[in-house]
Amino acid sequence: MKQKHNPRHIKLQSQVPDEWFRWKERDQNQAEVVSRPSLSYWQDAWKRLVKNKLAMSGLFFLIVLVIMAIIGPIVSPYEVNKTDLPNQYQAPSAEHWFGTDSHGRDVFTRTWYGARISLFVGFMAALIDVTIGIIYGGISGYKGGRTDNIMMRIIEILYGLPYLLVVILLLVVLGPSLTTIIIALTVTGWVGMARIVRGQVLQIKNYEFVLASKSFGTRSSRIIRKNLLPNAMGPIIVQMTLTVPSAIFAEAFLSFIGLGIQAPYASWGVMANDSLGAILSGNWWTLFFPAFFISFTMFAFNVLGDGLQDALDPKLRK
């Protein structure tokens, strides 16, 4: 049997306001959004970082810099320390892309070899600072009480020491070398990381999941490793991206004043020091390229750190 249409029902449908249909459509769209698989914290952070064009430009520059630091001296036909006095102060050309210096050495080869040393010092100093800072700050923040007070007083003493003066004194006493530079940069460099980790641990240790782990009798070391540190990785990563350029600049400065890497080995600071006399005679390329890469490497790390700070901020997560 055919179902007869009720004229009254049709009339009631025609009297339903359009606003009701818009509300219904909006509710359906919201239900679809809720039903979609949610992104994890790191996936959402990466998605927001990709939208930051300046931070991604810095990341791209650093990736290219690392690749060229690895393959640059290998693909170059010139040796990094081989002198060629008849070809000194050659301007940039197809034969010498970055020109030559006062000893006829290829600036292109020495620039990428110097990138190896500068990046190695920066990453090693940051890695040591992160390791010591996480251990020291994690224990201080988790234990709290008297232990925290004693450990913080030690940090305040170290923080009050002139950083550059300590580094220079250690280099004078131990002698300039790559190992000495890394040791000198990390003697007090981990203090800032420890304070950041301590602050994060003090905040997170009162969360419910941490208190639940304590109630089940979980060991303190496991709680710090499994519960506290993973939730504090955002600020740690941001601080690490800011520590690397600071160490690179410190190494370049120390090498520039003669307390860092010693000639004939190449670093950006050594190249800048060797170029002081050349720049006055118009051989600008000997100083331009090391100064350019020092400046842009620091700029790239800083914009990447700012982008990571925004991307890893849970308050900005949608």
C-alpha cells in the first residue's frame, strides 16, 4: 500500500526555520571532527612548526650546512692545509669558488672544514649541557626540600662566576685544544639547562599520573625517566637549540683571539683572525665567508629555537 502524504505534515516541515538546519549541519561537522583520529603532541608540534616559514628556512639552512660540512672537504680538489704561495689572494672564480687566502689555501675547502669543527663544538657542548642539566635539575626538582635548597645554592654560586673569564682561565691553564674548548664551555654552561629542568620537574611532579606512580611504589629514577622528563622535553629541546649557537660563537671568539683552535687547522674563528690583515688590502672574501656562515648559523638556530618554542607550547595546541 502506498503511504499517503499528510498535508499537515508537509505544512509543518515548511514551517521549520532555516536556522534549525544550520544548527544540525554544524553539529554534524563537529561530530566528524571529534571522530577523526587526534594528532599526538609531537605530530601536532611538527605540523605547527612546518607552518612557520622562517623556522623551516632556518632548519633547511642547517641541514644544508651539515651536509656540506660532511662532503665539502671531500669533493673539493684542494687540501685544507696545503699552501700555494703563488696563488695567494686569488679572487673567487670557477677554479676557487671562495677564493684563496694569504697562503694560497682554498677558502671553500677551509670554510667547510671549519664548519665541521664549529658544529662539532656546538653540538658536543649542547649535548653535555643537556646531560648534566637533566640529571642535576631532575634530581633537584624531584627531591625538593633541603636537597633542592643545597643544589640550588651551588648553581647560584656557579651562575655568579663570569662565564667568559672561567673559559679563558681554563684554556690558559690546560692549553688550547678542541677537547679543552669543549670542557671549558661546559664547566658552567649546564647551569641554565639545570634550572629549566628543575622548574619543569617541580611543576610536573604534582600531576595526578606522577602521584599515582608514587602510590604504586615506583622507584624515583623510573618516575623521573618515564614520567617527568618526557613531559619536559619541549623546553629542553628549545634550550638546546639556543645552546648550540652560543657554543659556536664562543668557539669562534676564542679562536679569533688565539685561545681556541690553533693554526694551521681551520675553524671559522681562525679564518677570521687570519683575514684581519687581508681585509685592509681589499681581499674581502677571506673574511666575508667565515663571517657570513657564523652569522647565518646563529640566526638559523635562533629562528628555529623560536619556532620550536611556539610549536611545543601546549597552550597554543588546538
